Amino acid sequence: MLDEKRVREDTPGCRSDSGLVFLDSAGSSLPPAIVVDTVVGHLRREAEIGGYRAANERLDDLAAVKTAIGALINADPGAIALSDSATRSWADFFYSVPLGPGDRVLISGSDYASNAIAAIQRARATGATVEQIPNDGSGQLDLDAMAELVDERVELVSLLHAPTNGGLVNPAAEATRIAHSVGALVLLDACQSAGQIPIDVAELDVDALSVTGRKWLRGPRGTGFLYVRPELAASMEPQRLDLHSAEWTGPDDYRLAPDASRFEFWECDVAARLGLGAAVRYLLDLGPEDVYAAIGARAEYLRKALPEIGGVTVRDNGVRHSGIVSFTVDGCTATEVRDRLAAQNITVTVSFASSTLLDMTARGLDSVVRASPHCFVSFEELDRFVAAVAAL
């Protein structure tokens, strides 16, 4: 069982007497103290001796970041490339998949705007097509429809594990099996799932997976990682290279790095990457399953409490749910709800239709309020939030 007292004591944002109710871990979560101390400590060391020397002192610790991530998602460290965001990770893999006229790219109905924009751009440039996988009656991926949709012309399937605008969790492993049946690659966007629901890349069997550090993992902003299936990590050529991702071996030749580090650049925020490692190790130390259960319990608490308020509608789709709870309030725009709650030191955010255009348009929604409680949020704070929504 999760030590909730410890988690709150370890979270600086929970220590003050400000009365903050923080419900935006789907945006950028509150980091534990060990993450803050790690980042700030390294920045101070850089100020003392310079960035290069400070980094050289931490080479083993930097390597351990991938080891910790590998332990969390059941991957070999060599299959992991560190980056500055989930978007960067996703795009680095996506733009490295060869596409040509007649090739097909499938995207999820709840796919994120950045992914969809990139897919449309590449389709225009290469002559490929972009098509949506239909949703079923619950709002999740329609696996039967997907099985009818795929053929040997499908080169890549972009799957969204958990969308940004609600508590849906898509059946990623089942969809991956369908994609692989026709030889398609699968790129799973786990931006909103890593750190709050179990991820085992061996069980999911995806070809690549993109993750951010700042959300449910509680790492620093400007961090993320890409997992690439080992055989692909040793065979794909990224669209962009530098002297870290490849070695200059002759006047007109180079040799790619042997593993997923070929998707990395040499220059990076060392302090932030060390902070990401600290965040992942903290999660491993707490016990990921206990953290996932605590997040799920808090989200379900809100899914039961909010509909009891007149005029409040929970907008979450799907059969299996994540820690994101989306809702609307009659007579108030989502932005008004966010701002009026902020005036009471309650932090939620708004998800606009432009972020998940296909899904929100299909449901006739222009925006939803998004509450995303992490394990450090107390049930007393959830009650305060519910009462504040009721008072609207």
C-alpha cells in the first residue's frame, strides 16, 4: 500500500500552508523534492566548475537514467533514447519511417494534434494517405473496424494510449496485434499513460513508444524518452544525425550508433535528464503498482462525485479509465470554470477541441475541464474541489 504521508511530505507543493489543490498532473505535475534537489544541485555544480566537467562527473548517473526507465517499462536500456519531450520522441521515430505514394498511415480517433499534423504534413510530401481508425460505441478504438481497415499498404499505425482530453485508455496491445498482422509498424503515444498505468513494452509489443517526463512521471519539463524495438533501433536511420548519433568515419562516410542512441543528439539539458532519472527511481521506490492504484482510486472518486452535482457532466469515454477526469458545467465555459477554481487555489486545466479535433468534433464539444489527481492529492482536497465545483 502506498505511504501517502511520505508522498505528501516528499512533495514541496503539498507542504505549504497555501491550501493548494493540484489537479493538473496531466499537464505538468508537482515533482518530488528529490527531483528538485537533483536538478538544482547539478546546476549549481555547473556554475562551480562548468558544464562539461560537471557532466563528466555524472556519466554513470546519466547512464543509470536509461536503466531506471528500462526497469519501469521492461526494456533494455539500449532500446531507449532520451529527448526533450514526448513530441520530439514521437516525431523523431515517425519521420524516420519511409513513406511513399500509396502508403497508408492510420491514426487514432482521439489522436493528439501534434501527431495528426505531422502525419498530414508527411502525407502531403510523400503521397501517402492518413486515415482514422473508427471508435466503437464506448469511444475507444474499434478493433473490429480496424481489422477490416488494415491491409499490406499500411506502413504505420499511430496509437494513442490515453488521450489528453479524457479518461479513456485504448486497447493498445490488441490494436498492435492487428497492425502487425499486415506488417505495419506501431508507434504508441504514451505521453499521458507512463507513470499512471502499467506499461510493459514486451506485452504491448509496440515498435516504438514516446513518453514525456513532466506529467505522471513527475520529472522536469524539457525531458522525455523514446523506446524503439531493439532490432529497429539497430537498423533504422533517423532523419537527423550529429556526432553523438553517428560517428564520422571518413570524408564522405559515417557510422550510426549501434542502438537507440542514434535517435539522440549530443547537446542536452544534463540537469533535467538527471532529474528525470530521479523521478523514475522515486516511482520505482514507491512501488509503481501502488502509485497506479492510488491515482485510479482518486480519479474514480471524482467520476462518482461530480455527476451528483446538478449541471455537471463527466465526459470520459471508454471501458478502462486513466487518471484524467474530464467534465463540463452547464452555464459556464471550461475556461470560466478553470479561472474561478484558480481563484480558490484549485488547479485544473482546459482541453480544447483543437488538441483532439476528431474526437471533440464528433462529440460536439469545443472544450472540457480536465482534472487529473496524482497520488499526492488527498481525498480531503478532492472534496474541497468537488464542493467548489458545486458552488459554481
